[in-house]
Amino acid sequence: MPLLQVKNLEVSFALRNGSVKALQDINFSVERGDRIGIVGESGAGKSVLGFSILNLISRPGSITNGEVLFEGRNLANLPAEELRNIRGNRISMIFQDPMMTLNPVLTIGTQMIECLKAHRQITDENARKIAIQKLQQVYIPSPETRLDQYPHELSGGMRQRIVIAISLLMDPEIIIADEPTTALDVTIQAEIMELILELCERNDVALIMITHDLGVISQITKQLFVMYAGRIIEQGPTKEIINDAQHPYTQGLINALPQMTVRGERLQQIRGSMPSLNDSLTGCAFNPRCDHAEDICTETLPSYTASGGCKVACHLVEKMKNQEVLS
């Protein structure tokens, strides 16, 4: 049995005149020690998926179909008390902005000790020792001093390291990292990503990395899920997708990387923008932006086609595979 299994997940948001689907037909599994990447543009549904795993979707949003099974238990309908025993304890999450994660009026030590005492029967003294140990693991200098400081007294990179240390406090089996380097300088970003990878490998922790940065994904993850308009449109081994992307959208993301452009020329980009949830699209959601779109792309939602070690939701790929079979 996989450590985590997402089956046919659907998340909707209620509106005055109906509802819209933010996620649909999401399926994947996570084994212990796996490193999974979820990539896509802003609005693709990446963060909603991360929040859905921990059942943190608040009204007017809700999980309207499917299951999120953690060791066989469906997190989508667990009682609040049982969910609290899993959130931050068995499954931790690293959020985008550390200043939004950390309480500005409490010291780092107070926040870490409170987290430990919420899940364990432990004294303040022992909790402080564990907090210092976790700060040492993320290479925070003078951890004893940092415990008595407030978040605003620390740099952005230092705050994000502390958020990572908090996510490791309870020795979780899974860490969900939602754009963990968004608010940081480029030089600090690389350090944080190396740190997350090192800690996950050392502690055999599964990692779900949510990002729009394919460069980061290619260096850290083993499996890749490309999302567009709330649906996974390509999935498979990271190296295989990066080296030979099948879906036109994935190809566009890769071609948009600066290193894919000849020096002095304009950067390549995908024309248009991600559709709004309010847009009533039929067929493939990417068809208005796709250079290869045909009539079927505007009429029918593509099913998944196996291509090498990957699965791709694209009529073009399905057509090419059928031609190979006939030939």
C-alpha cells in the first residue's frame, strides 16, 4: 500500500450562480522517500492540490469527489481531531512566505515548543532541546540565541530555514513544499533547495515539491506531474519528461527557460494566459493557446495516453500513437 494515494480528487468552489472546479480527476501515489514535483503556471491548481492533501480547503471551497488516502485512511472525511494528529505531525507543509507562516509576536522558541507540545507529552526543557537540535540540522548559527528572537529580527533565508526546521520537528513521513523559495534571493534559493533535498534523503522523508520552476524540479524530483487548469496533463519520470516532453504545454514550459534561448534573442513564451475558472471551456483546456490544436481538441476532453514511461492527456499524442500501431 502506498504511503499516500490520491484517487479521482475533485475540488470545487461555490459561487452565487453555481460552482467551479479548481481540481478534477487528480490521481497519483507517494511511497516513503519519494520525491515528486508538481509544476505549472500560476492558476494551474498546484497550491490547491497541496492544501487538499491536508484537507485545508476552506469555504467556499470543498473536496467534492475522490479520496486522499494516508496509510489507508481518507483525509478528506476524517474528524477534525484525527486530522490535527496528522497535520504537522505525520505530514508537514512548508508555505511560500515564511513571514505569513511564523507568528510575528512570538519568539521562534515559543512557536517551536508550542508545536512540539501540541503533539507530544513533553516538558518545556526537552522541547527546547529538540528545537535546538532541529535548528542545527538546518544549519542555523547560534541556535540557542535564535530561539529567543522574533521573526522580524532574522533574514528571509534564515526565516525559511526555521520554517523547514519546524516542518521537521515531529519527524514527518511526508513534506509538502509549496513554492518554498518564492520570496528569497536567487543565491539563497539554491541553498534552501539543497537543504530540503539533503534533509529528505537523510531522514527518508517523502517530498512533494510544488513550483513553477522546472530548473528546480529537474534537480530534485524523481517523478513529475505537469498541471494545467486544474488537471494533470502529463506525468512520468522527471528526466524523461524534461528530455522528451510530449504535451505541447510541457514543451512550451521547457522552451521558455532562459537557457533554451540563443544569447541575444527574445525569450520564447507560450502565447495567451491560463484560463479562468469561470471560463466555460470544452475539450482540452489548453487548445486556445496550442499551435497544434485540431477540431477534436475543442470538442472532446483528452484521455490519458501511455507514451514511453509517461501518461499524457493530449489528442495529438494519442493520434501519433495510433499511427505507430497502424504502421
